[in-house]
Amino acid sequence: MDHELSSGLPPAPGVLQQLRQNRLVRNLLTALGGSAGAQLINLALIPVIMRIYGPEAFGVVGTFLSLTIILIPACSLTWSMAIVLPQRHSDASGLAYLATLVAFVVSLLVMVVLLFWGPMLAERWNLDLLTPYLLLLPLVMFTSAVLEVLQQWLYRHGRYSLTARAATSHALVYNGMRSVGGLFQNSATMLVITSALYYVVHSVLLLIGMLMTRPSPTDGSEEGERKTLRALASEYRDFPLFRAPQVLINALSVHMPTLVLASLFGAVPAGYFALCLQVLAMPSNFIGKAMGSVYYPRITQAVHAREPVIGLLLKGVGAMTAIGAVGFVTVAVAGPWMFSIAFGEQWREAGEFARWLALAELAYFAALPCQVAIPALRLQPLFLGVEVIATALRFGAVAAGAFWGGSALAVVMAIAAANIFIYLAMLSVVLLKARGWQNSNARALQEV
């Protein structure tokens, strides 16, 4: 494990000294600092935004964003997620270019399809409320891919302070745009347009930060010819073949309930559900994403060095469970009261949704360390199959809630139960596979 001794400071006792000197902990704290600033701004402004726009407008934007999130994984075919993995920086830059190029082509194709057949598709799926905004989808798709490329590049080079500053600035600018825009026109159109600029704003802030600071370090001693895009695409083909379908299926199954609620029960229940997803995802965006940005490179390094990984995963799962338990259990107990106080009485029923979804979010929170380890352990083929099964369970749960339960709340309860089972099963499978990988490598080293 990497340590750096601090100069000019008295030695800290025991565990405190080890934590202060541990690079993983320092990087995690830096990433958490940026997420903390961003989430504090979100927490401060989201009650204002909810009072400005109301459930129906938020239902429209929630449905729009759910559709974009479903389409986003197909944009760069997840090649951007491979940027952290290569040992040579030239390979990483090639993957960044490849991901951006693929995202541009896919976004262009989606724009053509929506231009000619978008309104017909929206009408067929009883989602006419999205018709005026369909041509914003390609913009959101491409800029989300650009943002992912930039973030993965910075994670690779350990530039967590830059991503932290950009996250805080982005939260301020983005929420400020939605709030100020709503004062002039508190309509669904204003909310959708400002929301469509989410990835644009974040990407621009990261690019400005990269231009104003020192460039990422590169290793000038790299040997061998620079690989072609074709060679890189072939070497990391498990991402488009397995990881992209897995992420696409996961996004479809997670955000499909919003589309179903909008289609069957109208914009208001969809707005309740969308607010719950946004509020309950804040801890994951705050702690979970910061943890993932640090754990992913760390686990990748451990795999390259054939270090034990099961201990890293178990510590991560335990820490995430302990951190998330208090907040999510509180929402499960007092959700309606909390939502009515925070967002206004018109959002009380959203608190009923939140009571059930909070328990599922706790299971997701606990499983995050295992989820980020999937690419490093090269488990994409296995988890493509797992994701297909999980999607079938989610679709079955939504169908049961909609057609047998007959209410929006029944749909929410069913999807929450399915998600708890899915996340805990995923956690268990990754831990078992990690232990098997660790044991096989230990035997190989002993034989050598």
C-alpha cells in the first residue's frame, strides 16, 4: 500500500496516522469534498425548484430524463469506462477518442430517427407529453458521453481536486439556471430545456479547469507503436459486447417505471417518482460516486498487481451500509412528513413512494463497491446475463403492480421489492467471484 510521510507534523497515533498517510483515503476525501459541496447546493435549491414548478412539470422532465438515461449507455458503447484500465497513456487517449467518435455517430443516427419517426413513436407509447422535446435527446446523449470521457481521464490521472471543484461549480450553475428560469416561466418547457443542458454545463466546467491547470502527466518512456482505433476497439471489445448491453438493460429496467407511470397514470405520479429518484440518489451521488471514482482505479491497480481484492470489497460494503443505514431508514419511517415539510404539501404523496424506495436505495448503496469492481475483474459477460434476469424481474414487478395492484403506489412497492433482491444478489455474486479470483491467483503465485 502506498504511503507518503508528512513532514513537519508530529506523528499521529495508530490508525489516524495510517489514514492520513493512505493515498486511497486522501483521494476519497478529496472526491467527497467536491460531492459534498455539490449536494449541499442541490439540497438547498431543490425545495425552491419543487415549489416553482410543481408535480406535473416535474413529471414531464422526469419522463424526459428517464428516456435519456436509458439511451445514454448506447451512445459511446461504454468504451469511455475502459479509459482507466490501460497501463499505457497512449492507449487511454486512443480510447477517449474512440468513445467520443462513436458517441457522435450514434447521436447523429438517433437525431435522424427522431426527426422522421419521433412523434409517431411517442404517440404509440402514449408519451405524447415528450413530443416537443424529442430533438433534445441527441444533444443530451452526446454531451453525457463527452462528460464521461473527461471524468474517466481525470480519474485515471488522480486529478480528484479538479473534478471536485467542477462538481461544486456545476451544481451551483445548473440549479441556478433552473431556479432563475422558473421565475420567468415556470413551465415544463423551461424545466426540460435547462435540464437538457446538465451535461453541457458540467463538461464545459471540466474543460475550463483542465485548460487552467497543469496537463495530466504522461510517461514519455512508453515503448511500442501507438495502437490504432481498430486495435483498441478489438482489445476492449468486452465493453461494447457485454458492458454496454448490461448498462443499457440496467438503465431501462431502473427508469422504465417512470415511463410506465407517465403512460398509465399521468404526469403527476411520474413526477412523484422522479422526485424520489432524485432525492434518494443524492447520497449515492455524494458518497457513492466519489467512492466509485477512487475505488475503481484502486481495484484496477490491485488486479494488475495481483493483490488481494476481497478485503477492499468487504470494507467498502461495510462502510457504505453503515453510512447509508441511518438516512434511508429515517426516510422509510417518516417519508411523507419529511417530503411535505421540505417540498410543500403537494408533494406529501411522493413521500409515500419514498418510504419503499429508500429501502431499495440502501441495498444499492451497500452494493456500490462491488458494482464498480465488475470491469476490473472482467465480469462483464457474466453480469450481462445477470442484468437480463434482473430486468425480467423488474418488468414483472412493474406489470404486477400496474395490472394487479392497479395503482401507482403498488407499482412503486413492487419495483422496490425487486430492486432489493437484485442488488443483494449482485453483491453476493461479485464477492464470490472476487474470492475465486483471489484464490486462483494465490495458487498461481505459489506454483511460481
